[in-house]
Amino acid sequence: MTEEAPARIADLIALGVSFDEEPGLEGGHSRPRIFSVDGAATGERIARVLAEAVLARPLVEVSEDELAQELWVTGGRCVGLVTNRRAVTARSPAGDRRCCAALWEQTTNPRARPAMASQWPIGAGAAVADLEFVQLHPTALAGTSLAS
């Protein structure tokens, strides 16, 4: 991942993220290597640019203010998602991140609806991949006052 960082920064710049001119120095780093956008606004700005890029894609459907209720499972395979408004068929439905949090005993995310948490991912036949990229927050460690 660190070897790809320069290319991913270039990708974000090409999408319109306006990073500060010089990388910053943080923590115990020996040299400046943190790319920021107006200091603490980095996450919000990157998220906004990525959201705009997704919304610009004609084959992507975004539904806001719609509550995922359960995975639609047929024949032991997940074939879609049932929401408070409709049933959505999909080859690979993107589940609510709270369902992913159900994989761990401790999480800082709100708990998913019990039906979805028990279905996702393995119970619905969904594949699990790239879990090494899930960020685990220190407050989720057992023994901390914020662990749920």
C-alpha cells in the first residue's frame, strides 16, 4: 500500500483534491510525508471529491435516506438488499458498514439491525476480501471507556 501511495495521491489530485503544497510532518516521522487539505479538513474534502466522482457515473445508483433492513438471500446466496422502501437486486450489494462492524466483537460503529448483522457476510454467501484495509480505531480496544 505504501508503494502505491504516490500514484493514489496523483489519482486524487486528478479527481480534484487540492492538497496543501508541501507534505507535513506528524508524529514520529523522520521527514515530511503527510498530505493534507487545509489541515484537519483532509477527510471531508477527499470524501466530497470521491462522492462527486461516484455521482457522476451513470451506472451507479445512489439512494439517500433509505434504510437497509436485511439482505435478500435466495438459495444460500445474497442476491440483493431489502430496504424500508423496496427490494434491490444486485450481483454484489454493498452492505451498510455497520454490518461489516458485526465481524468484530468490539466496534465504534453503531450496531446493525440484528437481522442484517446475523446474515452478513458469510451467512448470506457473500465473499469477504481486503479486511486488512478496515481501519480499527483504538477506542474499540477492550478495556477502554469508549468500547461498545
